[in-house]
Amino acid sequence: MAETTTTTYTADHAPGSLITQDGQMQWAGLLMGPGTPFTVDKAGLTGWEDLPEFDSSDAERPTGHGSWPGARYAKPRKVGGTVWMLPERGASLATVRLLRQAMALGDEERWLAVRLHGEVLAVRARITQRVLAADRVYATQGAAKASVQWTATDPRRYLTGEQSAIVAAPEPESGLTWPLVWPLDWGQAAKTGDAGAENTGSAPTHPLITFRGPCGTPSVTERTTRRRLRYAIDLTAGDELVVDTAAGTVTLNGTASRRHTATADSSPEELFAFGPGVAELSFRPDSAEAGAEMSVRWRSAEW
């Protein structure tokens, strides 16, 4: 008997991993667009290249014209479009079942990725609407038109390639060598503890930061904004303190929350984000031994 396999189209595949050409889009494990039974209507997608709606904290001036400018925070992004289901002969039922499986209600977000002009951008989203017309064309030929909408609670679109940087704890310069010879040479630090993190997009992005021991009171400062993350905790060799700035969590060795160890001069985790350009980072634990390091992972983000 031949071996059979089942493909789960709701699996959270890497963003854009199935896309091979412009005009294609990938929702979880389902590929749509040219070369597939699911063709995106010529009207394209709504809400993909648009700025998302936003809330504003502008305050009206009580004794003058206009308002005081306040912070603006984007609302969830809604992406919609029409997808034509054009199955091969005899495959109508299998194709519509695939569509049902991939576009069902679910609590967890999945990657929705779109490739245009060679660029693949992706958001984390959930299906919020699926309208499929069971009309005469569908009943007799199996072709159908489906209106679909996704909602991304994080409205930023991310480049699919994740970037990373690893920084060892700084070491002091070797100092002067005797006898002194002019000009004086103070030596070079073998490890500076500094690194740059480039966000090539137009929106701020939140990094995932991991401190590894042995070190005491690990901290990182973004030198342009002067925002700092600093934790009063001693990490031994093998310990990892993971700071998810998007979720606002601080976890020791994957289980125990240590957000309460943040020092008084530490910024709220959710405010520690990389704006467009290069973020200059400085890893400065109070004490460190060989092997202490900080790793940073992020994706460039677009509005």
C-alpha cells in the first residue's frame, strides 16, 4: 500500500518560505497567486500598503488655536482581498476543503506574507472574514470567489530575514608599555561591548535581547535615545536572561519571570525599540567573566 501524507495548511511556516515569484502571497502554509489554484483578484489587496489607523493623544490648546501634539499609536492593520478558487478538473471538493482548513477561525496569529517587486513583507495575523459564494458557477464548475480579511494586531510589516548581533562583555585596554615612547600608545580593547543594529525600514522594531552569564547586573544602552535595560540579577555560566521587548517579558532560563529585577534607571521594555537607521548598543554588565555576552535579534519593519 502506498504511503499517504497529510499537509496541514494551518501550520505556521516561516514567512514567505513558499513564495517563488512576484504577485504571490502566503498565509500560514497556503500559497496563493500565480501558479496556484487560488488567484488574487486584479483589484489586489486593501490595507497592505496603507498607513494603519491610529489613536492620538493630541490635546486642544485652551487659550490658542490648534492642539498640543501628542503621541500617536497605530491600531491593528486590516488586510482584505478577493481570491478566486480555480481548481483543476475533478479537484473542486479537495480545493475548497483546503481553503476551509487554511481560512478557519483561530486564536493564534500566523504569518501573512506578500511579495511585490522582489520584496517580501509579512505580518502576524488572524482570519476575521471568509465569504465564499456558493452560486451556480461554483455548483456546476467548482470555481468560486472568496472575500477574505485578515487582522494583524501588530500593524507593522516585517522583512522576512531576521538580523542578529552577538556582543561579548567589554575588556579594558592593555594600558601603557614601559619604558614610555612618544606618542603614547594605550593599547586597544580586545572587546568593546558595542554593536550596531540597523533597521532598514520605516517603522520602529522591537528586538529580542538575550544576556548570557557569567555576569552581574547585565545592561544594554541605546546611545542615541539613551534608553537602557538593566537588571539586578547575577547570571552564572549557562544562565540566559531573555528580554522580549515586544511582549514586555523578562525570562530566566525559559521559565521564571524576572521582570521585577529591573532597576530604577531601566526603561520600560516596550519602549526599547530600534527606529529607522542604526541603533548604537552598549553592553555594560557591572561584572563579567569569560563567556559573558549579549545577543540581539530583530527584523526591519515597515509601515
